[in-house]
Amino acid sequence: QVQLVESGGALVQAGDSLRLSCAASGRTFSNNVMGWYRQPPGKERRFVATINKDGTTTDYAYVVKGRFTISRDNAKNTLYLQMDNLENEDTAVYYCAARTPFYDTVAYYREDYAYWGQGTQVTVSS
């Protein structure tokens, strides 16, 4: 079992930067491929970014590529999402997610992830 707690969400202006954190506990964090998802108001939860166990492989949704950076610190059991040049369309609840340790590859579909945090709100205003 893995427990995930997101933090860092805030109300910011378009063009600002923000860093989200996801603290993991329960089992060895370095055993889990991790991901970030987001759910805009009235819409489905969507893939944002994914990272493998040692942080050497990452991938992003097209709409955030070049603006967002996913990273992890396995010594601190923490996942990050650095968001730069934020846009109004980035407004959403952001969730971190973990795959079970059985899987080694990055993943893009919600059903690929077994554990989820409670989410943190990011609001971008003009």
C-alpha cells in the first residue's frame, strides 16, 4: 500500500510558475513508477506526466510539454511537478498516482495506476 499526499496548489496569474509536491509513504517510493494527472472543472481526469523508478525516463502530455517538468527525489520519498508559464487552461485539481511495484515502465492510462492522492487545486487567472 502507498499513501500519497499532494501539496503546493495555489491561485496564480497566467505566466507564473508553481511547483507541486507529492509525499509518499507506506512502501519504498523508489519501487513505484509515478504519474501526475489533472481534472479541470466539469471534465475528466487527464494524463499530465509520468516518470520511471529512477527518474531517468519521463514523458508528458502534448499540451504541457516544454512547460512542465516531472521529477522525483527517492531519498525524500517525494514526487514533483514544476509548472512554468502557466495558462488559464492549466486550471484543475492535480493528482499524483503510483503504479504497483510490479511494473517498470512509464504509463499513460488511469487504469495503469493503483494508488492516488486526494488532489491539490491549481487555479490560473488572467
